[in-house]
Amino acid sequence: MVNTKPIRIKSISEFHRLRGLSKPEHPLLSIVTKEDFIDLPDGKTLNAVFDFYFVALKHMKGVKYKYGQQQYDFEDGGTLFFMAPNQVLSVKITGKETYEDISGWMLLIHPDFIWNTPLAKSIKHYDFFDYLVHEALQLSEREEATLNGIVENIRQETRSNIDKFSKEIIVSQIETFLNYSKRFYNRQFITREKSNHEILERLENLLTNYFNGDKLISAGLPTVQYIADNLNLSPSYLGSLLRTLTGHNTQQHIHEKLVEKAKEMLSTTNLSISEIAYGLGFEHPQSFSKLFKTKTKVSPLKFRQSFN
């Protein structure tokens, strides 16, 4: 299975066929383990776009996963990562490992399986489907055992005789799996104190340099995407991290820095409100005044008058 341009894999059955697997027990849902593989390409690269959700737990040496320009080597511990439909996944087998070096599983869920269920809407709220691959979830042994138990429940349900309760039970198990994953990500945000502190410090420096430079006039307010790109993080991961650590998302941090800069200009310069607004990247002074008042409960003019 070799390709340079990404190929589109539209169905779970097609994925099974291309990977040399037997036909899936359910056309819209599959759990794939090492034992299911007939062969493992050696020294090859797969670039693919899936039309279904892809969740993988990996213990695998010598395997490099990549989204776009971001790459992550899975060398230690159980690592869990998520992909939503229409994302590009690149998988390269280095050829240095043996078949025994590999363990884990893949959970494949076609959107049609959860169609017309509450999960069809709520699954879009699980931000980790939009994280970059180097933002994968590093599981403890206990966390991994919890998720493995849920996956095994799903597997057993798909192998049982299908009845009117089957889909509801499986969807419930998937939702439980995602909620536990959300909890474990929250733990990861909290326990990675040093690296997260460094991210907050880099964010503060990035915003300070941006607001003290000339980019506000030339490019306007920084976007969430701009901030995330400069921190080498996905917008979703950065937002979740900041909400966990500070209670504010990325946009709110941008606005806080904006208000901080506005207060400085209002109290230390004689520039008009309009000139300050334009200097902060606003096309319309009214928009600046509205945001300032929302954040401070007073208008820019009232704030300036309080210093007189």
C-alpha cells in the first residue's frame, strides 16, 4: 500500500480491503487490532483521507504519524489520537521494528452509524478530533485499561446478534469512550505543568510583541489561527488548554491584551478615541468602543476621564 498523493478511503470496507483485512463485521463500525492484520508494509508510507472517524491507541516503535507538517514519533507508552473525516493522515513504517513491537487498536466509525442520534451533533464538540498529531493523549496504564474495557464492550456488542438495542448500546459506549478521553485530556493539561507554563509564557510574549509592534496597523488584530500557528499548536488544542488552565479561550486572551494596550494608550497619550481604535487594528471606532465597554464596563471616554 504505497502512495505519494493522499488517496481517499470512503468506506470502512475499503479500508479493510486496502489493509489486507477480512471484511468488517459491521459496514459502518470496526475495531482493528494487530491480530487482524495479514501483512504490515515495510518501509512504506500511506497518505490517506478518510471519510470516517478514526481513533487509534498505539504502542508502536519505528512508526511516524503526520498531519500536514506536524510529526510525532510514538515510542513510549500508550498514545491515543483522533481524526475526524476529511483530515489527511500519513503513516510511515520505518522497517526497523518487528511485528511483535506493535500493539494497540483502531476504532473506525462512519458518520452514517451515528446519524440521527444525539452523538451525531455532540461529536463535533469533542475538540480533540481537531488536534494535531503531536498533541495526542498520553495515557496512564489505568486510563488505558479503562478505554480498553469500553472498546472491548463495543467489540462484543458488534459480534452479538444484532437487535433493536444494538445501535443504541454501541453509540452509548462510544459516547462514554469520548467522555473519558475528554477527562484524560483535561488531566494531561493539568499534569504537564512545565510545558504548559512555557506555552502560557510564549503566548504572553507573542501577544506583547504583536501589540507593541506595527502589525496591528498593517494586519489588524491577531487571529486565533495566527496565534496557534506561532505556538505550533492546533487552534482547538490551544483553546482547550487555555480554558483548562486560565478559564479563558484564545480569543479572550487576545481581547484581554487588546484592552490592556488600550488602557495604556488612553491613560498615557492624547490620541483621540478614533486614533486609538485605528492604531489597535479596528476599522470602525464604534467596534473598539463596544468591545472596550464589554470588557471593562465603562466606555473608553469614561476610562480616560477617570485619570483627569
